[in-house]
Amino acid sequence: MKLSTKGQYGTRALLDLALYGTDEPIPLKDIAQRQQIPLQYLEHLITPLITAGIIRSIRGAKGGIMLAKTPEDIRLSEVIQSLEGPIGPTECLNNPGVCGRSASCVTRDVWDELKKAMEGVLEGTTLQNLVERHRKKEQAEALTYSV
């Protein structure tokens, strides 16, 4: 399974909110600039994330978006599912009716194992985990440049 730019950009935007967010909403243009995401593309990602209850939007002159939950409570599985749809390397896993061989297909069993592994990683990773990984990489990079 290859994540589309929706999943990649949406995750980066949420990481940005977790890193730079406060009690004030962050304008989309700021996130787009820091994350090098086209603003128009980012605007299309907002609605599914609001619908999923991951972010909330504040209108007005000082408006923008902010996390609707703490980073510890946002799992990558819900982010990816809200932006990409059901997780799975093949259509037959989420919709067995698309293939008449689904019940007897041996390769489908392997794809199912792959799906479960992907779901496990995404379910076990929170936005807070990404924040911590980001900070570790920043520290390592700072050490590399200070030598």
C-alpha cells in the first residue's frame, strides 16, 4: 500500500499543529509554509479531519485550525482512515464481494496479514509519538552541525 499525498500531507499538518499549536488557532498559510504543502491542497484536507473530530476550525480574523484532542489521543490509524479510507493493500480485504475468489484465495491471507501489521503500526503510533521523534531528530541534527 502506498499512502497518497493526502495521508502524508495531512499527517505533516497535524504534526505541525502539535509542535507549534497553543491555545490559539494557527492559520493554514503558516502550516502550509512551514510544511511546504500547497495551501489549496491543505485546504482540501481540513474537512475530513474536522469530520473525524481530529481538528477544529475557528473562523474570523484570528482564525485558523487547532487540534480537537491532545496529541496523545490522536492515533495515526484514525488520521489515515479519515483521509485515505479503509487501510488495506488490496480492495478484496475491505470488500470481499469484489472478487469471487476471496474465500479461497491463499494470497488474500498474506494481504490480510500485511493489513493487520499496517493497522498495528498506525494504531500504536500517536501524534505525540511523532512529536517526540521529531524532537529527537532535531537534537541529533543540532549535534551534527555543532561538531
